[in-house]
Amino acid sequence: MRGGDIPERKKRKEKYMSQIQEQVHNKFKIFIGALQPDGSIGPLADEISSYVSESKIAPKSIGVEYLESAKRLIVSLGYRDDEAGYPVTLHSVSLGKVNTSGADLNALEQKMAQASAGLSNIICHELYITDKQEMLMIFMTHKI
């Protein structure tokens, strides 16, 4: 009988639930900026990083929406202010042009893995597609 394993599984579950709780957040800040000629978020990345540092918050997530008609990006930052803050950097990486109607998801996943390989301490990521059908990936990394 495996009854002896139950306390160990319970400990592991409690450990993971504790880690999940550290990621849970319900505060958000919105940033809006122009899409740069290269498709990146440009100076918006520095604006977000500065806000995080100055506000001494713990960023947990990002969301990105590209507004084609205005050629502007909306970036939402999810965070907590009830724990120690830490600095972050945002990075834009082009994954190239994509054909969303018949996209090869395996090839896209490989490009995503390659894009992340050069970065350390990735907290989260987001994707957006420009009006030129270029897919970009934004990574939020912990700046150590």
C-alpha cells in the first residue's frame, strides 16, 4: 500500500500552490506608445521598466494589443504591490512574417524558442502581429 506517499504528495502540492500564489495578481497599469518603424515597442519598453523601478512593484504579466488604425501599441502590466519590487526589462524580438491562415505551428514554436535562447530570467512573454504581418514577441525579464 502506498499510504506513506500521501504526506509527501501533499507537501509537494502545498509547495506548488505557494509558488502559484506568488504569481497571482490583480493590479494593472496601461501604457500606450507608437509602433516603431522596425515593429518593436521601442521607448515604451524603457517607460515600463522605469515605472516598475520607481513604483517598487513586483511585475507578474504583460499583455499587448496592436491597434492597426492608429499604429499604436497598448501594453498592460500586471503586478503586485504587496511584495518586494524588482527591476525588469522588456525586449522585442521579431519572429518574421507569418501566414496565419496556414501557419506551421512547429516552425513558429521553434522561432519562439530561438528568440528566448538569448535571454535570461524570462518572467513572461506576449505576441503581436503588425499590419505588415510581422510577428513580434515581447519578453519581460528580471534584470539582475
